[in-house]
Amino acid sequence: MDTFDAICQRRAVKHYDPEHRLTPEEETKLLEAAIQAPTSFNIQHWRFVIVRNPALRRKIRTEYGNDQAQITDASLLIIMTADTMAWAKEPERYWRNAPREVRELVANWMGPFHEGREWLQRDEAQRSIGMALQNMMLAARAMGYDSCPMIGYDIDKVAELINLPADHVMGPMLAVGKKTKDVWPKPGQLPLNELVVENSF
């Protein structure tokens, strides 16, 4: 599928075939598309929690997910999380294919850039989640599937359920699968002249 077609056709689909499953190869393709997204310093903060346990998915849906059907019915449910301290964990590994002098230079920049700036650590983790999430949704559409990003759930309770480490943050959940109902027409995008500013406000 053409990239622009995937962008324009991507919608937040709520109704999925609960019997459908992605193949392992399709899951891998989707996740490999996600990790092609850019991250600051190539840190790759993302941690993708794939929720396969049907009982856990039901619990999330009924107790913490506002009874959103896609939580249990979609072929795949991924909780997007990120490691806010990834910058401090063997930073040279993010540049292992670069020349040694480049690898060492960039690794030495990471600490001073992030250290003591908790707001930046969190912001960068969330930015990274957003870019990986968009890659995944567009990849799903290109593969003939649909998706739905979700923030309408109890983040703290779901974080407990998945044993989220203390140095990680939660992002949206993503449902991916085969839709059973068409979505409403697009509600409408604001015109560019309301959104684009040149040089300054």
C-alpha cells in the first residue's frame, strides 16, 4: 500500500473479529516497523508489552478499561511503555555499528544531556512511544489490518498488573486486528491555515 494511502486510511477502529489472530510473522513485521521509528540519541526507549493472556485482557477491559471491546476482541493488544533511564543503561550498545570514536562520543553525550532532567527523560520516552506507535498503526494499515490507540484506561492499575518497573512510563495501549464494522466518516480535519504558522505566532 502507498504510504500516503496508509496515512489517510488509518482510523481508530473499535470492533474486531475476536477469532482472528495475526501470524507470528505478521507480529514480527509489525514490531520491526515500530522500531524503525527515530529516538533521541538512538536510545530506543520503547518496551512493548504484548498482552496474550485472555484472563488478563478481560480484567483490563472490565475493571480498568471502561469496557472497551477492542481490548479483548482485537487480535493483538500491545501496551506501549518506555524506559526513562535507557540513556544510562549501557549507552554504547545503541551505537554498536558505528565507528568506535563515534560510539564513544555519542555515549559520552547522553549522560550530561539527561542527568538530573527528569522532565526531559519522561518527555523523550513519551515522544519515542508516540513515533513507534504511529509506525505500528501505519504498518498495520499497510498490511490490511486496523488499529486503535487507547488512553481511556486506568494507567496506574494496569501498570500494577504488568509489573511496570519504577523507571518506566506508560503510554497508550494499541489494539490491532481485523475489523468487523466500518467506522464513521472522518469527523473533519481543521484547515491548514488554522494550523500552520510561519516563523512565529
